[in-house]
Amino acid sequence: MRLNDGQTMTLRAAGGHRIKVRLEVNAKARRLIIRLDERRREAVAVAPSSRQIEAAAAFAAERVDWISTRLQHLPEITRFEDGEIFQYRGEDCEISLEGEGRIARIHLGDPRILSVPGDPETTPSRVVRFLKKQAKADLTRAVTRHCEVLKVSAKGVSVKDTRSRWGSCTVDGQLAFSWRLIMAPPEVLNYVAAHECAHLREMNHSAKFWAHVARCCPDWQRQRAWLRLHGTELQAAGE
């Protein structure tokens, strides 16, 4: 049977565990890649082209036990619903349906409260809408600061729900970021903004590039390490 982009296959790992692996084609990928989809609780085998789909499937099959172990250690999903606590700018924040009107608001306290009064069925989408708005505001301010330091200009700043990248920079200066960075500590968001602004000077990861990052974010290594350690927790929020 011919395998196709978007198809899901089931593999059996040690102990009889059934592992779901989704096949995906990504022209930007330079090689065969296995990544985890924290929200769907499945693995994704990425191929650079449709001609390599079969190779991606075989690549996943060879690593099924590793995939199984990684999936079992994924953090619990944080759902955006009444009473749930999630991370907002690196601190605990509890979702509450109490409040007046229809506008989502943050109330300071320990923990903070995100008030999203209204229909419980629309709570997840309204929480995400609020977080996207805050993320874009924080990232726009950070980009403005870093562009001034590096003497560059960004054509635009947008937020998306990306799963494989925290940020990106196009050749024409468009910067895009994951809105989930608003859940990370501000220093981490600041590092990712600095990283993408540095690409406005160097579209690579050379020594010159990292020197530009360091000008904007001297402790970038610490922030990058935090993101690598806790990034799966950010991706597991919002279902």
C-alpha cells in the first residue's frame, strides 16, 4: 500500500504498546525527522519530499521504542477550561468564568486569575484569543527594542500556532512567532524575539549571528536551555 502525506500508521513497541505515527512532508526539512505532537499524543515522521515518505515510515519503525519512551514522558495536557491553572508569563494563572461582560481580563493575585465570563463551550477559544493578543503585544515591544539595537527593521510581526518552530524570519523581514511564548517567562520570549531579529542581520546561525543575539540578550544560552527543557509543556497546553 502506498503511503501518503497526512496518513497515520500504527507501530508496535516493546511491551505491546501501540504507537501512532503521522507521516508528513515538509519541503523545509533537510533530512528525515521524528518529532512529537504533544497535543495529539502521537509522533510525526517528517520527510523532505513525497518521494521519501516510505523512508520516513521506515525511519520511524526503526526508532519505535525510542518514540514510545518519549511519548510516555510527555507532560499532561493543560486544558483551557474553568478552574484550570496554566502558565502566563512564567507564573501560575487560573481560569475563571466569573466576572462581568464578555472581555477577558487578568486579575492580580496568587495565583493570577484570567476571567473569561460567558459560555463555557467557548472558553478555550476565548482564552487562546486573549493569549494571542498579549503575545503579539509583548513580542512587538521586544522586536522594536532589538531592532533599535541592531539597526534593522522588521516588516511585520505576527503570531501563529506553530509546532516545530518558536519563531521564523523571512528574507523580506516578516517575523512570526508562536503565541505560546506568552506562557513562558518574559526572558524566554525576549530571547526568541532577539533570535529572529538577529536573522534580519544574518540569515544563518554563524558566529556573527550569535554575536548579534548576545547584544540583545546576553543570557541567551540560559533562555534557550529553558525552552528546550520546558517547550513540550507549552505545546501541551490549550486542548
